[in-house]
Amino acid sequence: MTTDTPAKFATGEGEPVSRGLGLVHEENRSLRLTHDGNELVRYVYRPWDAQFESPRPYFHPVRTLEGDTVSLYRPHDHVWHKGIAWSLPNVGSANFWGGPTYLRDQGYVQLDNDGATVHRTFDSIEAAPETVSVTERLEWVTQQGRTWFSERRGWRATVAPDHGVWTLVFTTSFTNLTGEPVPFGSPTTEGRPNAGYGGLFWRGPRSFSGGTVHAEGHEGGDELMGTRSPWMGFTGRHDGTDRSSSLVFVDAPDNPGHPVKWFVRTGIFACVCPAPFFDEVVTVEAGQTSSYRYAVVVADGDRGASGSKELADLGLRELERSAQDRAEGEGGST
């Protein structure tokens, strides 16, 4: 089970907690990212969800450096929402989001099509006090047991403690194995207005409802649904501590369709999703590989409009560093 209580890891009586970033591997279950011994995020790569919830890896709990939790797990209104996860509702006839599928002229219908994103192996797990990076291989398996896509995924974490910030860079490349074209869409491409969700989806804490949304040249709330912007930020307040936290999501400039359209809600609950299939179907041909990259900047405090833009610039720099590191690593391999 997951917990919202920050954990501190040390292995022996009197043993000092290591400084900087660290990683604890729960074999066959999860990776726990720490900073100065305090848990920042748990990446569950072998979830225990029911098929109805489209089992897939997710990040939760996600915490700020001060220890405030900024993600929500399995809310009663949408039990398939899991912290931050790569979640896709309309992949051909399959659903890799969970729950019912929205069909044109029918609405939401519960079908036997809730697939799973299955972890197969880690290619690398590298942990240093300044940077932690992970690469893994996964497969997208339909409810009927067919493997439709292979995926190579990576995530990279860095910390700027002097600024109260840490950054997660998430990358995915997925290849169509079906032998046929597969269309990627959303409920909006099926006819439901302003329901273009699908992609790297974040669900925020209950107390974040009514929070403030920032984007390039915009500030507001639910009216920013469908805004096209290179980044989007969300600021909310916590129960108990009365503190605020800010998250900024950055769309990599080389992503298809950049700048992306955003799915965002703040009124009924807090969520943000860069949605590359918001209102346009994107077809992945047989054998084709599609790739997307994002940065998620997690910050203590209400950074406001100008501060959110600064966090977005930081996220963009981390995306550039991540791409450079990957290119250098591939160039040095044999």
C-alpha cells in the first residue's frame, strides 16, 4: 500500500542519512526516490490494480522538498487516477486509461477493453547525489492478452534545494507491434467537448480544488481547458499546514504538435495533462515509433505567474540536459 507520510531511510542505529538524492529499490514493486533521506516520490512499476483500472506504473506519493504531498491516489470519483501516470483512454479499440470508454453517440460504456501497461525489465538504474536516472522496457497488453505496443521509458530526477525545487523528466517511446495502423484519440475526438485527456496525467490533492492555473500569457482556472501553451502550472494549498505548492509541466519543443493543448481542471478537482491527442486523432502506423518528453517541476510555495514561468524555464533546461546526457551516452556505447 502507499502512504502519505514522508519516509526517512537509514539502515543502522546511529548511521547518518546520506545527503543528496538516493534511491531505494523495493524488488518487484517500486523505486523510492529520496533527498537527504526524505522520500520525494515512489514509482510503482508493478501495480496491484484490478484490470478495470488498467494497471500501469505511476508516481505516488509525489512530495515537495518540504514534505507536502502533491498527488492523489485512487480517488473514489475516478479510481483509475494514480498520481502521475502515462494514461491513454482511446488507443484504437483499447483503453489504457481505465474504467469505461467514451464512444461516439453512445457516451461512456464499460467494455472488455481495459488494457495494462506491463513492466518487463530495467535497462539501467543510476543513482548519484546530484541525479537519479532510470530506463525501463514495458509492453502494452490488451485485456485479451495481445501485446500491441512495446515501450522504452525513462525518468530522471534532479534537485535545486536552494530554490525549494526538484524536477522529474519523463520520456516515452512506443512502437506499434500490431501490424496495422492504430489511432490515438480522446473522448473529445469521439464527440465529447473539452474532454481531451490522455497522456502524462496528474491528479492533485483534494485541497487543490479551486487552485490557480498558469500558462504562457494566461492565468485562471477551468477556462484554460484546451489552451495551447509550451507549459502549464498549477498552484494549490494544503489542508493542515496551510502551505502552498506549485507544479509546472513542460512540453518538450521537439514533441509532435508542440506547443501542446492542455487538459486541466481546478473546479471539481485538480488535474493537469499535456494532451497530444486532445482534439485530433494521431495515427501510429504499423512498426512506427512515437516519442514524447515532459518535465514536471515540483516546488514549495505559491510562485505566482512570474515564478511559474521561471519554473518552466528550469524544466526546459532540464529537458535539454536530459537529451544531451542521453545523446552522449548513446554516442559512447558500442
